Amino acid sequence: MKYKCLCCGNYTLPVEPEAAVAFICPVCYWENDVFISSENEPSDENRSLTLLQARENYKKYGACRVELVQYARKPTEDELTGPK
């Protein structure tokens, strides 16, 4: 079973977000930060980017940060729809 990335919303996390310590989403390249407590708290794992900023960047560029676009990719069909 896969779980939703907190940034892009695709089903890429192998475990629940609370347990996905430092997992990097292959779609948006957000590094899951279990230590942030809100969407607007800067993430040490993501160069002080907030989750809100990362989501906006994903909508604009397809990655949580513009410099990571070259590493990000489109989601697969399974990652879009989640568990069936």
C-alpha cells in the first residue's frame, strides 16, 4: 500500500507520512520531513522551504523547487489513483 506525498498528493510514500523519515518523493522531489508540525513551518530537510511553498512550486514547475525539476518526473497511473 502506498500513501500520499504531502507535497504533490501522489501516492508515492511506502509507509505512512509520519514514518517516512527523509523519504524523497520521486514525483516532486520533496523530502518528507517528519519534524515539521504545520504547512507553513520551514523544513530543514528542504532548505527551509515550507510545505505551502513547495506545493505552489509543484503546481508551477512540477517539482518542489525549480532547481529540482530535472530530477522530478510525472506520476505513474498507480501513483495518481492510489490503492484500489
